[in-house]
Amino acid sequence: MLVMGILNATPDSFADGGEHFTYPDAVDHGLKLIAEGADIIDVGGESTRPGAERVSAAEEERRVINVISKLVDAGKPISIDTMRASTARAAVIAGASIINDVSGGLADAAMLDTAAELKVPYIAMHWRGHSKEMNNLAVYTNVVEEVITELSLRIEAALSAGVSKSNLIIDPGIGFAKEAADNWAIIEEIARFVALGYPVLVGASRKRFLGGDDPTSREAATVELTKRLSQSGIWAVRVHGVAANKAVL
């Protein structure tokens, strides 16, 4: 199982907003994650925490493109965490080799065609709406069945757009339009997502459902979950604290 290190070049991400917002701080943190053993660095310039404001495409690119260009030299794969096709394209030109789209192609009608054209791995996450509205969309009769059904539609859309099956990765969207019980239900049945036949990414790091009063207090629970998921057959976990999570693998 791989470990994807989170690099939020944002002022408002839920766990570390502002800590790595400047170019020097972002690059330094990316190099630190690599030194700790990250297999992939996931660079994002727009927070997707509940309630977050969207930023312009120009601002998103300003935050991430130079950081990606610099970190590529360290020799680890870089993924671009974006919902915008234009940002994804600019990031791949700068050296990113994976697109991580939390909307699964729903936020930007051009994304799936762009991912297919760029011929890089594309991560499609289960998503029901933007940050401002996601908490109101956490309504399910059977969360596992519904997330699988909705994610399967995104798989079909990606394949129809020309994304190759070998380049498609899926993510059940822990913490996105889901209550705590929904997140745990998905984790309990993560084998059903693995059984869909695509690599599975899980991004649960420091999220509220793990307990604790603040994100940093959830690191121990994050590490325990990583240890548990390491036996599940998933492809990767996306985490803030690389060293501690690598240590349990």
C-alpha cells in the first residue's frame, strides 16, 4: 500500500491551512514529506473542507504550478488535487503525473476529456456537491450501496470519455457529504470498493469522524486506520503525517 503525502498550498485547509501557503513553505514541506517516505505528493491549491470558498483558476494555479515544477526534481510522482481541467492540464505540463479530482469529473465538464487526452492516472472520488453544500447532501438509505452506485457512474463516464481502465483510480470520498457513521460504514466494507476492480485511494487523515477536538489530535487515530487499511487491498492512503503512517506498514 502506498502513502500519498498531502501538501495544501492554501490558507484555509481544515488541518493545516496557512502552514504551507507560501512558495518556500510549500516546497520545504513537500521535500519533508518525501524525506519521510511519501510515495506520492498530492499538491492542492483550493481547500475542499466543508464550507470552503472557491478560488479562481488563476489563483489556484498561482499557488501550485511553481511548487510542482520544483518538487518534480525530487524524483517522486506528483499528483494535482484539483476539480478544474485547466489546472490539471497546467499541472501536468509542469510535471505532475496524476490528477486527483475530488468531484470525479462533475465540477468541470471538460475534466474527463482532459484526463483522457493527458493519458495520466486519474483519481475519481465520490462527490455530491461543493463545499458550501456538501453537509446538506449527506442523506442516504444505504450509504455503501449508494456510494458504489454513484461512483460506478463516474467510472462509466470516465471510461466513455477515453480514460483508460489502467489509468483509473477510485476514492469513496470519506468525509465528503457523509456523516461519521457513513464514513465508518464505508471503511467497514472497503473490500466492496476494492472488488470493483480499480485501485482504491482512501483519504481519512485527521478528519472529524476520527474523534478529537482538533485535527492534530486525530493523528494517532489516523495511523491506526492506516494500519487497518494496509490489510484491505487498497492502493493508497492520503495522509498529512507521512512518517508515522509509513511506520505502521
